[in-house]
Amino acid sequence: MRSLLIALCICFSSQLSAQVSSQRIFKATILSAVLPGSGQIYNQKIWKAPIVWAGLGACTYFFIQNNNDYQIARESYVSFVDNIAGNEIAYRGSTNVAQIQSIKNNFRNNRDLSLVIGIVLYTLNIVDAHVDAHFFNFPIKKDLSLRVLPSHMNLLTPMSMPILALQVNHPKPSKPLDL
């Protein structure tokens, strides 16, 4: 009876910790989707939030700036294409229709690129918060390291080729693994 009670407690505690972990992951993901950067703050990675805000702010700034310039260049281009005498609007002193069309297309492409980069950064913000929430309680050992070392590769010929090798130092398990 006592062993059954212990087994139930262990089973219940592991289910409870898995439920808390999945709730944490869900909350971090939703927070980051609603307010970019808040999932990183919730995961106690506060240094990432200003990076998210700066990236999305820069994309928003360039989108608005390129859209405003596009609208002005478009209005100038349309005024020349309509062929109504006296209604032509020179774009920054230029009256060449082909040049104005090229400038207009350039601003439109930059505006669209800013939007795509902003969407990618927003998505990466959500993915980062989700992954960080998974690793929130992950144990990190101090003696785990990775080093890049110069080495050489022995070929079938007497010559060898210089390469970079990765050396992973990890602690030995304290007890043998049961297979």
C-alpha cells in the first residue's frame, strides 16, 4: 500500500511538472505574439527584448518612409502619364518619366522588403520565446565546453590537409548508463 502511494505521488508530480512546463511555453508564446518582446521578458531573457523592439521599430520606420516616398513619386508619375498640360508634378526636380517610374518602383520594392523583413522578425520573436520557454529549466553544466582547434586530415597521399576540428569536453556521467 505504501509503495502504491509513493508511485502515485511520483507519477502525479511528473505530470504536474509537465503541465506547468507546457503552460509556461504556451504563455511565453502568446505573450510574444501579442506584444513582441514580452515573451522574452517572461522567460527572463530581458536583454533580447530591446533587440526585438529595435528590429521591428526599424522595419516599421523604413516601411512608413518608403511608403510616403512611393506615394509622392507615384503621384508625380501619374501626373506625367495623364498628359494634361500644366498638371505635371516634377519629382525632386526631375521631369523624366522613365526616371520617375524607376524611382517609384524602387520605393515600392523597398517598402515591400521592409514589410517582409518585419514579418520574419515578428515570427522569429515568437519562435525564440517558444524555444526559450522549452529550455527555461534545462540544466547547464559549467564544465561543458566546445573548442575549435587546428588539425590536419590524412589523405591517401603522403600530404595532409590543414583543417579546423571541434573538440567537445563534457563531464563523465557519475553513474553508468542503464541500457
